[in-house]
Amino acid sequence: MATEVWQGPGAFRPALALGAGAQLALLLLLWVTVGLGTVGWLVGAADLVVTFALLGYAFRRQPSRSLGPANLVTLTRVTLIGGVTALVADRLGHPAPVVLVVLAAVAVVLDGVDGKVARRTGTVSEVGARFDMEADAFLILVLSVFVAPSLGLWTLAIGLMRYAYVAASWVAPWMRLRLPVLYSRKVVAVVQMVTLVVASAGVLPHLVAVVVVALALASLTWSFGRDVWWQWRRRHEDPRWA
């Protein structure tokens, strides 16, 4: 969800710099409070560099636009997700510290805020929607990695499905057909995030957690399967892909 407000060339850069600084501050705070280890620091630092380099590249393609209020909310989510990523790397195979669950839960809650901000300010855009979607996808991937040691490697399918879909579109161009906007697609994404946060918290009996996460995976498989089927049926609509 992005704004279209004119603020001059490169107006996004101060906001990205602030976001990178906030993520570094969060890593320092985690180090002081919960003892973030070397692995967590390395992964957190790598996430910071890669994430903000990609964001800089993406927004540099639209140098006359600022991030806008909705994208600033998404940027806050990205900062929190960076902290979650560092903690997951540091505590993989161990019970989740409370702060991991809290950071992930706040990131999920904010997922419902950026869209509302964009609609209320009339600043909905394709770039902002993509920003929001990629933040969702990465949080889902990170949390699926965290629960894998306790629930099974099959949970990685939840986090990898989005990236497998993108990779498949490189060799099957018809999978790049623009999909219709469906509210159910967003609901399924939220279900994945909420389910994985709850599973990460360890508050459910093991069997219940397995069943709940398996149902979430089934809903995600249905959602992607429906989209791929829709694209397959229309693969000849564009002569480039016939």
C-alpha cells in the first residue's frame, strides 16, 4: 500500500535509512535483553543489508514518490520481522522466547493496519501491495522454519510455497498472468501467520499444533492451486505465452 505524494527525487531514502537504523537498534535491544547470540547477529545483520538494499532498489525505480503513511507502517513490520528473523536463527530448535512471539504478533496485527491506512488516505498502489505481500511471505517463511524442528520439516512447505510459485513463473510465463483481486487470498495469508505465531508460542498440545498447522497448509495449497488453475485456463489469452 503506497502513497503517490510528490516529495522530490529520492524522498524515500530518509525513511529507509530510519528503518534500517530502527532494525539495528532492535537487534541491539535484543542483545541486551535476551542475549542475542552470534548466529542471531549475523542473520539479523544479513537480513538488514539484503532487505534494505532490495527496498532501495525497488523504490529507486520510482524516485519521485515518497514511501507514504501506509508503506511506513509496512516498513515498521519489516523492522519487527528482522528482529523475529534474528531470534529464529538464534533459538532454532529451542522454545520461543516471549519477545519472539510478541514481535511476530505485532507484525501480524500491523498487517491489517497498512491496508486501512492506504484506503483511508487514497494511496493504494501496486507497489505498496507488493511490499505488503512480500513482508507477509517472508514472515511466514521465517516462522515455518522455526516450527519445523518440533512439528516436522513438512511445515517448510508453508513458507516455501510462495517462492516456489515465483520460481515456477520463470519457466512457465503464463503463471505471470495478473490474478483477480480476491479477499480470500489475503485471509489465507493471515491464517498462515496467525497459525504459525500460535504454534511458535508452544501453547498448544503437540498433536493439536500439528493438526492446526496442517489445516493451514491445506488452505494455502487450495489458494495457490486455485490461482494456478485460473492462470492455466487462460494461458493462451496472451499470444506471447501461447
